[in-house]
Amino acid sequence: MNFKLKTITRLFLFILLIGFLAFGSILLSFAYSNNFRTWFIETIVNTEKLKLDIKGKTLLEIGWQPELTLNNISIKNTALPRPENVAEIDQLSLQISIQKLFDGNIFINDLTISKPKVFLFKNMKGETNWSFSDEKADSNVFVFPVIFENLHITSGTFHYYDGISDMNFEGGIDSLKGSGGWQLPITIESKGSYQHKTLNLHASAGSYSELHTEKQPYPVKLNIAFGQTEIAIRGTVLHPLQVPDPKLNLSIKGPDIAELFPLTGIPLPPSSAYKITGDLSRHDSTWHFDNFNGEIGHSDLQGTVLVNPTLEPLYFNMDLFAKTLDLADLSGFIGVETKQSKQSVTEDNSLIPDHHFDLKQLRAANGKARLRATNFINKEIPLTNFDGQLSINNGVLKFEPVTFGIDDGRVNLWMTAYGSQNPPDVDIQINVIDLPLSKLIRKVKDIQKTLGKINGKLKIKGAGNSLKEILSSANGEAYLVQVDGKISALIVELIGLDIFHALGYYIMGDTQIPILCAVVDVDIKEGIARSKTLMLNTKESVVYGNGYLSLQDETFEVAMTPYPRDFSPLTLRSTLNLSGTILNPKFSINPLSTLMLLPPFDIGEVQKIDCKKMIRQAKN
């Protein structure tokens, strides 16, 4: 029995000795052999998809805090060969605490990374080159904590291509410094660039011991300066290593809300300067920006924004409300350039904006948004009750619809832009219902006396990356009709050049003449709108016209011929010509027609106009 025990003991000691010798030889080889270190590290790290390639020398300083230095490193994803490397690092230096390993943590005293280059790629299938495992990781559980005491990154670059949205993102890190400890707060400070704008970051949080404490909320602070955009986050996170429950306050301010796209992935229109503050939280996979209040330009803004970044593509849902809305702050929704670039529009002497949409952003996210407003800061047109709803689905943008009031009338707008095409096809339909003409033209005193409501429809199809390109290529039709209104008698007589009656109204005072009907009916082909019917029928006279409007260069030419119902000795039956551009119109009278001092031969014909028939033809 003693013999067997001695034999087993000797065998155990022999195996233990062999193990120590093998382990010692491995340590010696790892300590003094560059080739062995390279082979050993690559063997441990490499997986079926991940390939670590150490091309330069490796250095090891032995001690209770050994320091390992690797030179000329590259990381590949063998499943996605392009780009060639996921990351390239000029030098990586790592110092580890051996004593802390026995506590169950990897305690890194110092990690220094020099000149890293990161190349991230997502293909059309949504596969990413930074994913090295087929198993989906549980994002709600942090398995094995790594504690960094000091972190330094210098001269880094970052490239990201999203094949689904066909968009490139790039940036750089001039310097990044991080520090922390088991009982010391964690801080990170970074200076660099992103999308050709400066990007500076300063973050602070509780210590690593607080991170592992589930009883107390974990404090976090984050400040980001992206160009002229400033973002601040303050608050706490419950259960940060299990199922994080953040309770944060988010503040954002900047010159243009569209500049948030590279940070959020949500396509937003250009805007005036803004400032927004609200509560940021997470429920399951969806982030909530609730109870926010802010200002965009002269408009106030409240509401809720939901974002689910785990869906492909990202999904958002916005419900926004403005008590007071400045119409100029909505200019970005229709492609009007911002205040900083309005000067170029004026210099071009053009009314239709030519500011290009970045329709690639439409493929970066799906979602829907709604904006409502009750009061408007707008002196020229009395707008009321704005309600705009839009959706983005697989690159297709829809306004469904956008509605607002003008006095007692309504305007409804539908639009569909197919952002997956280049240039995108765009369908636009606008319905106007009972719009008061006097409220639309308020600057001219006599025209303001005009009473009556207009109805109509515009329906066009175009293609382009700006409103100007869309209208310049548009095909479709439009009509406007008015019945049972009134118009200034002075205007009617001046249009008919009835000098006798016009002088009478000028001396004795103006009156209003009933409008029997007015009809404008046009065809639009390749950006040129040509009149089919242009007629104003009053109890005093009938005005016929014809002409065109080019949406390509904003030129127009309209000829109007009045036919008075009565005879005046100073009636000049003449043709009035309007021409020029929308912003620079010119007025002239046909000199030959002014010689006709006799009453028109067709006075009887103007009595036979069938308004109902003409309106019905225009609508059809």
C-alpha cells in the first residue's frame, strides 16, 4: 500500500515537474524569442474569421507589470476580404498587472496605440467586417470587464462605408487620453475630426467599483463638440453591466439641425440655429427622447423622438408640436437654402431654389415624422393649423399629406420622392380649397379689395435633386377657378383701358364689381406651363388671355384682351402684355390695338359665357 502511494506520489511530482518545465520553457521562449511571441499571440487571437498579422518586431519587458509592444499590426476578416484590413496599427504597447488577474479582471495599467487606421464596411446584405462571430452577442450583458488605468491613442484615422445607403464616413483622432481606476473616476478626452468637421469629446463617469455596484445609479457625463454643434449628456445608468436603464438629460444646440446626421443617422432638413433639451432613456432596443423643449430659429418646438438603431436600416418616429412657427424655419423641407446661402439666390435673380437635396440620406433610415403648429410668425400670409406628416421607407420619401390653412381656406400637399433613383422621380399634388384671394395679395391696396375664394389643383411629375430641377422637368396640369367673388371696379376698367369710367371711379370713389367666374387652366410639359384657358368674367367685362410660364428659366409671357360689356367713348380695346421674369415682370400695351376707339364687335358674344361649363372643363 505504501509502495503504491509512493509510486503515485512520484508520478504526480514527475508530471508536475514536466508541467513546470514546459511552462517555464514557454515563458522563456515568450520572453526572449520574437518569433515565438508572434506565433503564440497570433495563435491565441486568431479565429475562423479573425486573422491577426504581426509583421514587425515584438518586445517584452518582464515583471509583475509586464509590458508588451507590438509593431506593424493588421487585422483581417477572412469572410469579407474587402477592404483588405479591418484595422492597421503602427505600434501597440500594453502593460498588464499580474496581481489583478487573480481578482478576475484584466487590469491594463497602460495602453498606447500609435497611428491606428480603421476601415469599417457594411455590404448590401448588412454584413459587417467588424463582426468576427456568427453568434449574436447579447448587448445587454457585459461578460468580462477590462479595466483601463491609462489609455493613449495618437494620429488615428477612421473610414466607414455603408453599402446599403451608399454613404462614406471618415474621421481622425489627433489625440485621445483616458484614465481611471478601481476607486478613481473614469475620464476620456479626445480631439480629432469627423466628416471634415472638428470633433472633440470629453466624458467622465464613476469608478470601476461603482460600475460593478448594482445598488447605486452609475453617474455619466458627456460633452461633444462637432463643428459648431454642441451636445451635452448628464445623468445616471442603472444596472450598466446587465440591462442598462439610462436616465439622462440631453441638450443639443447648433447652427443647423441637418449637421446631426453623421452622428445620429437620421436624415434631417436644413434649419436655422436651434437649441433643444429633453430626457433621454432606453426601453428594450428603442431610445426615447421625451419631453423635449427647444427653439429652431424663431419657432418653439416640443415633442418626442423614438430611435431604434438595432433595425436595418435604423428606424425613427417623431411627433413634434410648435405653438409658434416661423414659416422661414420650414424652408429646408422644400429645399430653400438656409440664411447663410440666401445671397447666392438673390445674385442669380431666381425665385425657385436650386439647393440640392442629399437623397442618399433617405436610404440611411426608415421612419415617420409629424409636425403640428397652431400659430405662425408670418405677416404676409395668415397661415393657420399646420399639420405635416412624412414617412421614409426604403429610400422613398412621402408627404402624406402636409396641410395648412390660409384664413378660412385650406391647402393640402402630397409628394412622393423615389430616393433610390438618381435623379429621383418626384410626384407632387397640391389641392387648394376656398383660399381667400384678398389674403394672398395684401401689398397692393386696390387688389386687396378683391373678394372671393379660389379653388384648384396642381398635379405634376418631375425628376431632379432640387426643387428647380424637379419643376424644370415637370409634366402635368393645373387649374384655378373662382366664382361669386368681387373685384375692384377701378382695376377692371384699367384692364379694359376705359379711361372715362376709370376717371369716374378715381374721382368719385371705387366700387366692387361681382365676378361671375375666373378660370385658369394650364398644361405643363417639360417645365413649360401653357394656358388652355385664361379668363376673367365680370358683370362689366370679360378678359381673355393666353401665354406661358417657363419653370426652367422663370420667364413668362401673357397677353390679355378685355371685352367690355358696355360702351364708353374712351374705351380702347387693346391687348395688355406681361412678360419678363417672375421677379422682374414688364408691362406693355399693343400699340396697334389702342387705335381701335370703336366698341368691340363681339359685345353680344360676351353675354353668352357658360361659367359652369368652363369650370367643369378645367377640372376635367
